Amino acid sequence: MAKELTPRSEDYSQWYNDLVIKADLAENSAVRGCMVIKPYGYAIWEKMQHELDRMFKETGHCNAYFPLFIPKSFLSKEADHVEGFAKECAVVTHYRLKNNPDGSGVVVDPEARLEEELIVRPTSETIIWNTYKNWIQSYRDLPILCNQWANVVRWEMRTRLFLRTAEFLWQEGHTAHETYEEAEEEAQKMLNVYADFAENFMAMPVVKGVKSATERFAGAVNTYTIEALMQDGKALQSGTSHFLGQNFAKAFDVQFQTREGKLDYVWATSWGVSTRLMGALIMSHSDDNGLVLPPNLAPIQVVIIPIAQKKLTPEMNEKIDDIIAKLRALGISVKYDYAETKTPGWKFAEYELKGVPVRLTIGPRDFENGTIEVARRDTLEKENVAMEGIENYVKDLLIQIQKNIYQKALDYRKTQIKKVDNYEEFKKEIEKGGFILAHWDGTAETEAKIKEDTKATIRCIPFDTYLDDDKEPGKCMVTGKPSACRVLFARAY
């Protein structure tokens, strides 16, 4: 099966498409631009959901649900917001079908036109802030810390499974606060939650920073982002958190009585990650043999495959059951694949393609020797390990694999961050891929010129230092005008 994958070095884009399909993660649907997430792919997404949901609740957030449909007039209330999403909106104009009199099927009933068109949500700020108006009267009603797991629609014509589809799954947090400081703290707190999840569960190193004005979310005062680097040298925006100021509160007239008895507008944030993280997970770690999944997100962490299955005695099968029970008691997800319709070799290839972190192979000879063959997916190394105490060995091995996958990605990123001072050098280096730290004069005009010339965008103004003198002032590589610090450039998905 792995031989059916296009090698990354030959065609990275085709390798990605092949892997998504052949690893049974997703497929294109009958609806143009939309995808079917298959059970194995959805199992990975469920693990992501579970961990993120836990992290959200640990920081005081509660889940809620808001309507799929948004009245068109709501999107008109915040000018920057509607401008940012107007070209991506799907619009519902009628509420009924009828049989065509000529018998050819159904048609839209022209008499069933809606008085006001409804927008299929591209994001939920407007419907939520219209709702919050009813919830908030006083500072005593604040903060509101809501999150929803939902689907959204942003009309895309050039789609790619997980990375860019017309409909996708995500979570969107929407919070309301008494003060500027509280909302700003919330926006950055949630960015750190995303970074924690990306690095400790996805094993994917990220750069945290703030977006330029051109790249920020429509209607936001500031957009904070985590940016990851894929194996082909392109960046992937992997999560964003927005400080919305009082923009949406003013648009929907959401005021509250302050502690001093005055009226003020509520301060807001929103933040979200989507099934795009599935694409990030695939492209960060996988290889020409298939998926490489970090154990913390693998639906199956260990697969056990019997050899010479028909020669296994009842006592041997009982011992295998005991090993499975001990692994599960440690919280390890295990699959015992005893299907006789597939050969052990076929199973090896299948679970390697699907990125299962650890494979245990066991047969009559192993029982004689008191050992089990252990194969790890990240390095493809195999060794024979004592059967007694195998559960603790596997537990430690999964921790080691998680760390190794992260370190490999981090080491790669370190080799792909470059510092450039000259625009001609920038043009050459950006062709090679990777992150580039360079000075920029802070103007939208210069930013647009760089994008037009090179297809590179400012991914963020990083919070942390990655190379010497990142934070030192300098001169813009394009105009020579003063620059406060280096910003992070890359070509991106």
C-alpha cells in the first residue's frame, strides 16, 4: 500500500492527497468543495476535540450552541466583518421546494422566498453578539466564556481535503468581558492553550505571534496566531485568537452597567481551530510509508498482530488477552487484529500506512522464547522484548515516541528559519521554502508588494526570539525605512 503513495520528493501535493485517501481519512463528496470525513479520520478529530474540550473547560469555558443561519442584516452591522466574509457566504433565499409540473423533479417554489435572506454561518460573531445583548445588563453578568463545536461554510472553489473545503468542522470560542485588560488577557491565554495543544498533543512546534493589520481577522483589533512549518517548507496557520475590542458590542449595542453605575460597551474575544489541524498533523510528521501519528492523538496506539495464528494454543490466546487487559488498564488503546482474511504482511503495511505508533507481533516461537517483537512507527525500528512486563515497556515507549516526533519536527524547523536583510536575497531564499525573519517598514503597501513579487506573506510578528537580534530595530529590506523588529515571512497554505 505504501508503494502506492507518490514520494514526497517527487510531488508533495500528490503525496498528501494520496495519503489522505489511502489512509482512509477522508474523501471528496458529491457536493462540490465538501468532504466526507471517514471513520478513521474522524476518530483522530475526536481525540483532538476531546483534549481541546478538556483544556477549554479547565480554563473556565462552557459549551453552547448557536444557530446555523444568520440573518443577512446582522452581517451588515460590522463593516469590516462583512467586507471580510462577503465573498465567501452561502445564501439561503427560499424555504420550500415543489414538484416541477413537467414531472422532471423538484424546483424551488418562487412563492416561498424568504423576507430576509439567511447566511449559512461563515463564523458566528454576529449571531452570538445579537444573543449576548439579551444576556448582559450589568458587570455582574460578566464574563461570559462560551465555546461551540460546529460546522461553518466559507465558499471555496479551490479545495483540498482538510486544508481548504467549503464546509469544515471547528470550535469557536466567544467571550465577553468587563474590561480591555480582561479581554486582552483572554485572547492571549487561549493562544497559549492552542500552542500547548499543538506542541504537547500534535507534537508540532509552533511560532506564536500577532498578525499584521492586513492579515488580521475581519473586525478584530488584534489577531494572535500560531504558525507551523510543514515538511515542504510552507507555513500553515494552525490556530487564531482575536481581541475584538468593543467593535461587535457597539455594532449590536451590547452595553452593561459598570461598577461605577455608568454604561459601557462590552469587550470581546473570539478564537478557533478547525479540521485544518488534520492537514497540519499529516504534513508535519508523515513519510513515504504513510501516516506518522503522535501517540497522544492516535486512535489506535498499539496493534497486536498474531503470526501462525492457527497454531496459537488456548493458553497462548489467554496470555495475549492478559497483555491487552494490562495495556488498557494503563489507558493505552489497543487493537488485536486476529482477522484470518488478511495476511500478517498485509496487516503490517496497513497499520504502518495508518500511522499506528507501536506494533506488537507474537507467534508460537515468541511464546517459546518469552519475547514479543516490538516495532515503532516513527523510526521503523524493531526489537524483541521480554513478554513479562511488556505493558510498562510499551507505556514508556509511547512517551518516547511522542517526544521523538516533536523533536524531529523541531530540529527540522530550526534548519528552516533564516535571517535576511536584502530584498534580492529574500526573493532567492523564499524559493527554497521555510521561515524568513526580515525587517519590514510596517506599511500595507510594502506588505502587498512583497506578496505580489514573491507570494510570501507575513505570518506573524513573533513574540519570542528565534535568531540573534530578532527584536532589534533595523531597516526595511524593501524600502530602507525604519523597522521596529523582524517579522516572520513564508509562503503558506
